[in-house]
Amino acid sequence: MTTLARFDTQEVFNQSPPYENIDLFSSDRPLIEAVKANGAGGEAASLSAFGRQWGKAEMFSAARRANENPPRLHAFDPKGFRWDVVEFHPTYHDLMRASVAAELHASTWTPSGERAAPPA
């Protein structure tokens, strides 16, 4: 197989580096300041760990796949009966499991079901 010679015009130099493998919390100065202003400055270490987890290249890749494959409504089954089933891409479920494991779904509520006090 013959390979083509590289042309100088093919070099890409005006693109930003990939936005991945970053700490989403520590890299966001306004967020850090808002957290401090609302009395949760002591949570910076756990928020930074959260930011590193969700800032991984794998998470960005999963989010891209989920966004490229929106939910699909199947209104009828193969025999024509009303079905109304929504099909989600498997990556969507992976992200939801990670969100629930991180307790994002209930981050503003107490275990008893009451609204959590600020700065939740």
C-alpha cells in the first residue's frame, strides 16, 4: 500500500486542546467563589473529586454518544397496538447510573425527604 506524502498544509495548529481529563470544579473560578459565598467552602475537596470524575475523557465520550443518540419513541408494537415505549441508548443508562451513584438525583434533599438546608 502506498502512503501519500504529508503536505505542510495538512498541519492543524489553530485548534484548542481537547477539553478532557480536567477537574470541572477546580477549573471553574466562578463556581468555586459561589460555593464559598454560599457557605460550602469546606466541601471543596469532595467537589474537586467529583469534578475530576466527571471531567474524565471517558465521561465526555459517553455524553457525546448519549447526545448523538436521542431517545426514540416507539408508539406502536409490531402488531400495531399502542405501545408508547421510549428507547434510550445504553450510554444514557450508564450516565444515569453514575449520576444516581453520585447521589445527584437527591443532592438537595435529606434522607427523610425534607428539603436540605443551604448550601445543598
